[in-house]
Amino acid sequence: AGQDAGAIGQSARPRFRTYGMNSSNTNTTMMIDGIAVISNNPVPDVGATAEVDVKTFGNTADIKEIGAAMNMVLKSGGDSFHGGGNFENQQQPGDNITDELKDRGLSVASEFDYFYDVGGELGARIIREKLWFFGSLRYRQISVGRAGLVKDAGPDGIYRTGDEEAHFPILKAGNSLGKLTYQMTPKYSINASFTDDFNKESAQIQGQQYSETPFQSTSV
């Protein structure tokens, strides 16, 4: 798992292996309501799903790849109004720098400046027992620092003197979803849906080393 904007908050971008095949392999199929998506980055909002169907083998003929297949089944509306919301806020200060580390020039530790996750959903009927809608919104933002990642050289204008200020790049992710369900007959229905997922980040901080190089002079 990496610090990717699509998985901000828990650094929990999913990774898995099935029969020796990594999830990043192109032989893995990711679907939303049975429709294959080219990439799962940005990560879809799993909070808007009613269930997730996972098959590691024995897929049917409509799955062309040989690897695992995951289908996220989106929630639907109903004859009664239903919905909900969520809000989460976290902070994780980092001040565990020992005197030995300070002597080696490290003045900034890894820490969450802040993280929050807010969202809501609503489903209901348009025509009773015939036409329903469902919609959801979710937004996440995190300001996170890395050990040795500094904003500038500090008041004395010299790096690695211990007065540097920590820098916290901002990463954002959002998901919006809308779905209509039309019940043609007791056995058959038509679903129409759209999803919009985005990532924005002020710096790509995954896999970078900052213990000796200031932020403003790196390539991120």
C-alpha cells in the first residue's frame, strides 16, 4: 500500500495476489455493475456499493482475462427514502526525533497534519414500484509530511541546521455517483449510472527520500 491520493486516509490502496498473479497485472478485471473499468485509480467509492463479488478462478465466458475478477455492485434506490452520511477527522503528530537523529541533520518527522473524510448518500422512488434513484458524494483530503520533508531553509537560510519548517503536501480525492433503476417487468430491470472519481495532489511523495534533500530542490 502506498500514499496515493486515491487511498488517502489509511494508505490502504488495495493490493493482492491470486495464484501468483499480482493485482497490478493486466490480467485482473475490475468492474462496476458488470462494466469493466480500465483502471482502478482513482479508487472507486466502495461505500456506495451494496456488495462486491470476487472470483479468483472459474470466471464465465464474459470475462476475457485469466486473473481475478472483481465486480462492485452499486446501491440502488427503493420505494422508501433512505440515506446516510459520514464524517471522519484524524491527526497524528510526529515528534519522535531523537537527539542522535537531530545531530545527523533530521529535524522533521513523519506526521499527519490533518485528514478528513466526508460523504453522504440518498436513495428513493420517482415512480413507486417502477423507477428509483440513488446518489452519493464523498470527499477526502489529507495534509501529510514525511521525515526530512521541509518547506524551506528556515530563518537562517541554511539547510540542516534544525530550524527548518515541515512541509505538508495536500492530497485530495473525490467520488460522485448517480444511478437510475427502471423495473420493466418483475424479472427484468434497466440500470443507468455514472461515476466521477478524481485525484489531486500538490506533490507526489510516494517512494521519495527527503532526509538530506529539501523539498524545493527535488523533482516532486
